[in-house]
Amino acid sequence: MKRILKIHETDFVRQLVLKRNIKDFVLITGGVIMASIGLKAFLLPNNFLDGGAMGVSLLLQMLTRFDLSILIILVNLPFIVLGARNVSMQFAIKSSLAIFALATLVHFIELPTITDDKLLIAVFGGFFLGAGIGLSIRGGSVIDGTEVLALSVSRRSSLTVGDFIAIFNIILFALAALIVSIETAMYSMLTYISASKTIDFIINGIEEYIGVMIISDDAETLREVIVHELGRGITVFKSDGGYGNKGAAAPDKNILFCVVTRLEVTKLLLEIDKVDSKAFVIQYPIKDTKGGMIKKRPLH
């Protein structure tokens, strides 16, 4: 019996891994195509830059007139090595294939210049490039290795990943302003902003979640309201008594925790106030969720 179960479990794991790999392949392929459109149809013909390793590749191409496809590989090669050491070999292999595919498309495909409007070039060039980077990240790889370097630096210094990326891009755009022109650097900053916002949208999605923790003397009533009236799942934590707001030791309580979308926070707070207006409520953003009762279940 145990042997049969083990065989079924192995088959299930293989199917799960296969589905995951197919999904990753589709996401990375889509990312490479989107990024190549952003580069060939918008940024490259108009000498615009982006941030990160891609921005370095574009700046070097403008200065040396060297083939951008080769520069993309050379600039990202150190980041792939760092990724193999600091993340995983599978990540490094996926990223290598994605970067090589992007370089190949950039070298061989020819796309017409869609617009000469500099503002549209900055916004939509950043959008397509950001979409490509975001889809690649969702697929478990990178086509811009700056974040890998930032992760490595953050582990060895007091800088966070965000701090390092900000400093890296400030230096890059300052060099662009000195070497090329201030106007190019300013439009390139718009490209970077557009790309980064698109990456956030693709990775985190349109629906932002809020974690809500509730400490109340009427925890049981609130639990019933949230589950049966709002149709949301809830987790109950047991807490030892601490130091209360009246200066005395607080009794043991149940702490409620649930996850809602940002559009539902107001309704949840209203229901909490109806039951206990003095409840202590903590809210904090959650980037993504998986499993559990996240989507609202039908109420009967």
C-alpha cells in the first residue's frame, strides 16, 4: 500500500514540476518577446536608456556602436555567475537561456519605428521592457541582472536591495547626462519609471491584499461576522496576556487575522466598529497570497 502511495506521489510531483516548467517557459518566452519589442521598436532607434544592466548595455552601445545583442550577454554574464552562487543553478540556467534568446531576437528581428514622440517612446518603451522583465521574473529568471547584484551586495553590507538599485541607477543616469545629454538622461529616467511600475504590476498584480490583525474582547463575535457576513477566511491565534492600556496586566485573548483586498478594508473596519469600536486593528500590505480562502466564498 505504501509503495502504491509513493508511486502516486511521485507521479503527482512529476506532473506538478512539468506544469511549472511549461508555465515558466511560456512566461519567459513572452517576456523575451516583449523586451525585444521595447528595445527594437522604441529605445534603440531613438538612443533612449533604461535603468539597470539593460541601461548599461544601451549606454555602451551608444558610445561604442558595438552590437547590442553581444553587449547584453557580456554585461549580464557576471550577474548570471552571481545568480548561480547566491540563488541556484536552475535560476542561472534559466536566466542564461532567457538572456541569450533576448540577444538573438535583438540581433535578428527588425521592427519599424512606431513613433517619433519622445514622451511616447519613453513611456511605451519602458512599458514593453518592464513587461518583459516582469514576465521573466515570474518565470523564474532575469533578463536584467541588476537585482542579482543588489541581492549579493545587500548580504555583505547595510544597503538594502532597493537602496543599491537606486544608487546604481542614479550613477547610470548621471553618466548619461554627462556623456550623452541631460535631455536623454531625463527621458531615460521616465523610461525607467515606466518600466519599474510595469514590473511591479506584473509581479504583484492589480489586486493588492491587506493583512488585518484584530485584538478585541469580542473576538468570537467578530470571527462569526467576518466568516458568515463577509465570507472571508480567518485565523485565530492564542495570545498570552500582556500589558493593557489601563496599566494592568491584560488577560489572555484570541487574536484574529484575515486577508482582504484593499477595496474591502473599509467594509471590514465598519463591521469591526459595529461589534467593538475599541478593538485594536493592525493593517499591513501583502504582496501576494497563495491557497486559503482568499477569494470571497458564496454566502448562503
